[in-house]
Amino acid sequence: MTDGLHERWMSAALSLGRRGMGATGENPSVGCLIVKNDKVLGFGWTQRGGRPHAEIMALSMAGASAKGATAYVTLEPCAHVGKTGPCANALIKAGIQDVVIALQDPDARVSGAGIEALAVAGAKVHTGVLAQQAAWDLAGFLRLKSKGLPLVTLKLAATLDGKIALSHGESKWITGELARRWGHLLRAQHDAIVTGARTVSADNPALTARVPGLRDDDPDPFVLASAEGFAGDFDIMARATVIKAHGVARLPDPHHVLSELAGLGYHRVMIEAGSGVAAQFLKAGLVDQIALFQAPALIGRDGLSAVGVLPLETLADLTRWDYLDEKRLGQERYLTLRSPNWHEEVKEYV
């Protein structure tokens, strides 16, 4: 089979894997296709909570026809016994002839063992197909396993001049309904969401994924507060965890916040907060992606800015973000930007 066909089917497997983003617990959101004679026999993606795995879903759909077929998997099939049996063994038992894999799994329990098991059993194994795209899709899991930190998305909804509210705090709504719905979908693709105590006090946000069919995909909320803590009769507090600062700091250290979330198994974290929290994570160099919803309006200098003060002395200190995508959502523009540091980090994974 040609490289072009491998890429075509792997692209479809990656699309499947994105369906589970934010809902697979500590497990990666993997996609899998079973193909024979240019026909899809089975497909799957990691299910809610992390099980069943994508390969098991796809093999179950394909049944006996999987014998002699090709499996496209976005991450190396597991080879260890956890709460379920190894996916590599399931592929071997089903008689899969070729296995095309985007990335090797950095998890120490796998890390090449799945590929080796398949090869020893006689399957032809191809690796590295659309590896860079897979690395971005699975960046949260890859980073958690290799660096002990999650992927961080900073979500901003602002006017053309970068304002998120009027001077007295009114912010509902800067963007239109379609953009807000897209923002809820973005929340569903993250397993944790971080905001600040001031944002909770000012806006009483729900921070849920209010899209039909996604109600069970709400990210777990975390509220950043001073050492005194934070409480109050706010909607989010019934399910939120408060992370407190140490000493006289107004907010906890961003590195501490992400280390704590990583320790709990979160690998995709969204920051949806005010300018102070946004600036802290940016200054610490801990934001990997910016999701910007831009309204075609101006507020002026008295409005509240989306991002607080950054340590810039000259224009040479600016971080130039890489554009990934741009969409029109009603009257608004939705821009996705990625940290330029990703170019170096991705080399560790592919």
C-alpha cells in the first residue's frame, strides 16, 4: 500500500481519536481503523473514562473479517495488562496482517513493547505515519508521560482592541451565540478548566460544556485563590476544587498548579480566567495554545484587558505565536495559535 493511502486512513483515525478528547481520563484519546481492500471494516476511539480502547472497539465491529486486514492506530497499541488485556495481543489474535502506527507510546509500560509483540507475531508494522499531527493531538498525554505536565490552552474572548469587559466589569456578552457554543465545545475537549477567584466573584460562571449531547463532558473546574482560600454561593463551587497560593501571593504559582493537576492525571487543561491569571501562565511560559474568539467591536482603553502586564522591555521580547487555524463563527473570528516552542518539543515525540 502506498504512503498516500496510509496517510489517508491515518488521517481518518486521527479524526476518530479527537472524538474522545477531554473524556478519556488518564488514558490518551486514540483512534483506530480496520481496513481491507480499501474498505473500512471497523472503527473506534477511546471511550469515556479510557475504556474500552480504540483497537477493541474497532475489532469488535470488524469481527472475523479483521483477519488479514490492516489496522491504523494513532498510538502504539498497549502491551501491558492493566484493567483490560493488551491491545497488541487482541490485534494478533484477530489475525491483523499490517499495523500502521503514528507514534510510539512514551508510557514506560509500553514504549516499543507493543510494536515488538506485533512484529514477533508476524505482523508488518509501519510507524511514523502523520506523526507530527498525532503528536499535537496527543500532546497532553505525551507531555504528561515525558515531562509530568499537561497541555495548556488559554481561551480568550475579546474585542478587536483586546478587551474582555467594560470598565465596570460588564462582559456578557462580548461574543455571539455561535462563538459561545464553540467555546463550550472547546471546554469539552479538556479534562480540567482553571479560573480565578475574581472571575468567579464577578461573573459566577458555570464553565460547563452546554452543547446538546456533551453534558457529561464538563471539565473538572479548579479555582485559583490567595492563601486565605475562597468560598461563596457561586454555581461552580459545588463541584470546584480551590488551589490556594502560599504566603502573600494573590495567586498560586502556575508551575505548582500544573504539577498538581498532572499528579491527578489531567493532561488537557484550559485556562478561562481574567487578565491576571492569563498573564501569570504566559509569563511562566506554560501556555501551549491560544484559542481566541474575536468580536468585531471596540471598547477603548477604559475596558478591561484580556491579558495583564507582561515583562516586555522591547519589541524583540515579543513571542510570535504560530497560526494553526482560523474560522468565521457568525460575526466573530476564531483563531487557534500554537506556541513556537512546540517545534522543538515535537522532535522528542516523533
